[in-house]
Amino acid sequence: MQRIPGALVVNVGDMMQLWSNDAYPAALHRVRPIAGERARLSVPFFFNPTYDTDCAPLDETIAGGRPHDRPVNWGTFRQRRTDGDDADYGQEVQLADYRLG
């Protein structure tokens, strides 16, 4: 990807990918150190559903097609991700784990 001076990069997460039926793919999170004196500004903002929310592709995104993923409970997904990330209790969950067909 070529750098565009003054550009704003917005990375969406797994639930936006799910809700959009893959129209907006989630970026794989990677942070690389900056070499030299170049400045970088990063302002993360996380907006998540409540833990009891069941997430599925929105009807508008599957009109004429089919959903790519089965519904995901946000609380279960987040807990499995945390278990794989922080606690190392298991494999980190990925949206691909919910892929249909």
C-alpha cells in the first residue's frame, strides 16, 4: 500500500466485517516500529456492542445473496479472543471460525 500524505486510515473490526457481509473487511492488526525521526499519530477508538448482542450480517447486505458467516455472540467472541490473546488459554478466535460453507 502506498502512503498518501495527510490521509486518514480507518480500520474496521471483525463485527463490522460480519455486519457488512464482508463488504468492509477487518484489517489484520499489525504495528510496526517507525524507523528514524518520522512522526506517527495513532488514536484508537473502540466501539463495541453489549456482551449479550448476537451479531449477524445485516439483511441489506445479503439481498440477492447469502450470508458468509453464521451469527456470533459478541460476549462469547470477545471472551474467546481474550483467552487467546492475553491469558493464552486457547487459540485466538477469528471471524473465519464462523464462516459458512
